[in-house]
Amino acid sequence: MSKEPHYIVVGAGPAGGVMAALQSEDRERRVLLLEAGVDYERDGSNEGLPEGIRYGYGNPGNAGPAEVRGHH
């Protein structure tokens, strides 16, 4: 199986995020979503992250990319 994406979506704004999500519903499609957001520190402190994003990190209800089969 090729690792090249079928679709490349640039920008995870409202339209880009929805487009990537819709295209990735078909498990045969590979979707690459590129986002050039802020580069936050990776020290685990979550300092400076917006509250909505901070909630998702480390939350057991939030499935990470490795946990969602068929999504990349």
C-alpha cells in the first residue's frame, strides 16, 4: 500500500478541518492535513495553549492519531 496521500488539505480552519474529516471517512483514502499554527513548547506544561486545546491534551476521552484506525 502506498503511503502517499490521496488528498492534501492545507489549513485546519473551519473549512479545512471539515474537508479533511469528510475525506477521511472512507478508510481507503489517505488524507494529509497541514497546519502552520503556533509552535508550543513540548515540555508537557501546556503553558500558553488555548483552553480548548489544553483540555484535549492528556484527556482520556480524546483519541490520539494512533488510536483512530484508518485516520492519519
